[in-house]
Amino acid sequence: MRLFPKDLAKALYLATSDQTEKKAAAYVKNLAAVAREHGIERSLDDVLKALPSVMEEIDASRRITIESATPIDDATAKSALKAAGLKAKDEDVVRRVDPALVGGIRIRTGDGVIDATVRRAIDDLARAIGASPAND
């Protein structure tokens, strides 16, 4: 099996992102040693070039966006995540205000959307009675 620079960059980031600086440095030294052993140390430059885009890709997949019609506080955000069965680090949660939602909360994850907004309820009702929803 051949590993491409992007694969190695992904493995490196996943292995080091939650580690202390000392442990992360040990992983990097190990990667360099393994690359030397296998004669692929020239590819390390490509691994480093791939790292920023891989980091953004991984971080984006972890990111959770909470949208609401008005600003919400930390307790409300945590409560909404808990009610949705989601766990996240504070730095992985983004809050956005969108007055068009009217009320409620919409949670976006890398896997999908949980929409408990008044806007969705209004649009659902409009579709049910044959009217055109505001978002269409």
C-alpha cells in the first residue's frame, strides 16, 4: 500500500492535534525516522505542504455551527448541543445569528443539520397548505 503525502499529513495531524508539544515533537521525529528508513524522506516536504489544507479539512469536519435568530449565551449553546446528543470542545463550536430564522435553533455538523427553527416550521406549514415557502 502506497501512502500519499496527504495521507501522511492527515495521520500526523490526527496523531498530534490533541497532544502536548513534547509528545507532538516525538511523533514528528518518529515520522522523520520512518521516512529515512524507507527512503522517502524527500516526500516530507510534500507532507508539510499538504498539512494546512488537511488541518482545515479535519477541523471543518469537527466544527459545529449553532444558528439562532438572536444571540445565545454559552449555557444555551451547551444545552442545545446536549439536547441534540452532541459533544464538542468550545473551540469547535461556532455561533451565528440569522434573524431570518425568527426563533429556535439550527445546528449544523459535518454529518447534517438539526433544524428546530420557527422559519422551518413556517416553511413546512406553507408547503402543507400549498403556498410557496419564503426560502424557495
